[in-house]
Amino acid sequence: MNEERKNILDMLAEGKITAEEAEQLIAALERAQPPTSASPAARPKGRAKYLRVMMEFLDEGESGRLNVRVPLQLLRAGVQLAALIPPQALDRANAELSKSGVPFDLTQLKPEHLEALVEHLDETVVELEQPDGHLRVFCE
Amino acid sequence: MPQLLTVRVKRPDRRPIRIWVPLLPVVLVFSPFVVLAVLGAAVACHVFRIDVVRALGTGWRIVSALPGTRVDLEFSRTAVLVAIR
């Protein structure tokens, strides 16, 4: 429940306004605040088509906004690139990862694993709040 | 396949720039270079022992998946939009 709606209901409970007035105020509030289509909660259920990255930030007092929309089909095509990495490059990358303390075997990472990862991105929502910015990553 | 690239730039105290690039005619005009690029990619794949057909297929899939991509950046009073349709 948002703050304005709660205030209206409080005024109704305190008898400051009538039920009819409260109804009119809530209706006016709903007209003033249409649901945002960018909200992941507002989007219709179904297969997601896009990955959205929305960021608002403050840098040296100036406000900025980044809005990126990437088709999930592009991510699916992109993960196919993993199958094209030459084995010798994977071996070198594995060696470097081990040296950095990340014993991860990239040769075990198959395109089908990455595709499964992309397939299950639909329900993923990442939100990061900081005093000087806000980041939201979701699918729609 | 992507058909149209839209670029919009808004800067303070200047007229906004909006460019629509129809991609198919551009690709046709630059087709000799496209053929050379594809040949170069095929040679590179051969050198690095990558399946040429698979690599070109993946490249085509990536290009085909580009429509719908949109990057919109606003900072201060400057705004840049790049959209592919």
C-alpha cells in the first residue's frame, strides 16, 4: 500500500472524510499513478523477450539514467560463441584462472548449460540500491 | 535481420540530431567489403581451427537477433539513444 492511499484511509478512519470522499480521492490517485509497464511485477506473465538494465545515478551532482534493452534471443545467440573458443585458448584461460585462485574448468562449460541459464532468466530480478544510484536488471 | 538503425543525440543548446539508417541498402552498398570481411573471418577460423560453418552460422544468428536492441543514456542535459529495429 502506498503512502497516499494509507493517508486517505487514515483520514477515513478518523472520520475526517466520508467513505464517498475517500473513494473519490483513491480514484483520483489511481488516475494520477498509472501502473508502469517497466515494472517487472506489472508485466504480463509469459515468455520474456528482453533483458532490461535500468540504472539511475548521480555523478558529481549531475543525474544520469541508463536504459538498455537486449533481446534474449541475442543472448542465446551469444552463448553459442562459447562453443567456438579454440581448446588451446580455453586451456590458457584455465591456467590463468587457476593462477588467480579460481580453479574453474572452462572446458566443462557447454553451450547447452549457458542456454539453460538464459532460459531461466525470466524470473530473475536484480536490484541494487545505493545512496547515489539505483540499478535494476530484469526480463520482460 | 535488422532493418533500421536509429541514432538520436540531444545536447544542451544545440539542435537534436536524429539519424535513421536503413541497414539493407547500406549492406548492399558495402557488399564488396562484407564479402571480404566474411572471407577474412573464414580464413581466421581456419587458422584457429574453428568450424567455419558453425562460426558463420553463429555470426548470422547474432546479427538476426539484433532487432529490438535499444540503448538509451541520459546524463545531465545530454541524451543518446541507439535503437535497432
